[in-house]
Amino acid sequence: MKPQARTANTSASGKTLVVAATGASGARLGLRFLGHVLGHTGVAKVHFVASEAYRLVLRREEGLDLEAALQNLPHRKKMAVYADAQLDAPIASGSFPVDGTVVIPASMSTVGTLAAGAGRNLCHRAAEVALKEGRTLIVVPRETPLSLIHLRALVTLKEAGATVAPFIPAFYQGPATIEDLMDHFFMRLLDHLGLDSSLSTRWT
């Protein structure tokens, strides 16, 4: 029998989520997804942590400083931000109630570390807490092609209870921009978090 997940006591004010961003290509995915969950009426609080590698990739790919980019997000008062080395943060403990954790983007280094249970920073620890507490964990890996080592690590995470959701865009909704492709994918992630969304059209 699968143990019942211990999650936050979601009130009428909404869910509590963790968003962790690591150093894979596709840094804009993490930032845009963060903006969507902050603006969602079903979300009360978002705890955000980014690895140092994510900060580097965000500067290289988007020319953005993370702190400045976070200040420009709407509803940022709903967000708590932690340094990756802040292992005494509330989200590092299984006693802290959380409804779901999303690692977006997830580098294959992060995937391998989680599969081995050898976390070294707060991004790793937040995901490990979700697994050990039986909570929703969504991992958005970014790599191609995938080696056998990568595939085995992803299978390990799936077997441990994670949802593995690579950013593979759909085209049936007639996207006109990259943002359209991302938003349709984000809609699917929100589905798995139990949050209604009309970010894109659905298959009919």
C-alpha cells in the first residue's frame, strides 16, 4: 500500500510550493514558470531557490541578473527566496508543510545527484524532502541526447515517486511564439500540481 503523502494543509488561501532552478540550458523556463505560479490565485506561497549554475546560465542565455529579474516579477510578496547554500532554510526540513516541489530546469547533474541520494545544496535537499515525505515532485530535465546513465537516473527518480516531465513542446495548439510553447507545457505542470489553468488551449 502506498503511504499517504504528508503535504501542507492547503487553506482557502491556496497551496504552498517550492520552485528550484538549476544550471541546465533553458533558464527562462524557471523564471517564467515562477511568474505563473506567483500569479496563480490557487497559490498562497512560493519558496524559490536557484543554484549558482542557474544564475550563470540566466546571465549567459538571457543577459539577466537573478535578483533584478525577481524584483520585476508580479506578486513577488508571495515569494520567499533562499541562497543555494542556505541549508537551514525551512524547506530543508520534512516538518515544513509543502504541497509540491518543481525542479525547473533540472540539470542532469542535479538528476544524478537526486538519484544517488547525495544532495549537497538546498536545491537538492528540497527535492529530496519531497521524495522522502511522499509529496509531489516534478523534475523538468534538460539534456539531449540522453546517455544511458541519464536514463537510468531518471528511471530511479520515477521509481522513487517523482514525475519526470522533460520540456517537450506540443504543436497542436498552434503556437506563434516560444512563450506559447512554454505556457502550454506549464499548463501541464500545473495540472500535476492540482491547479486549474487556462494558459493554453487543450486537445479537443
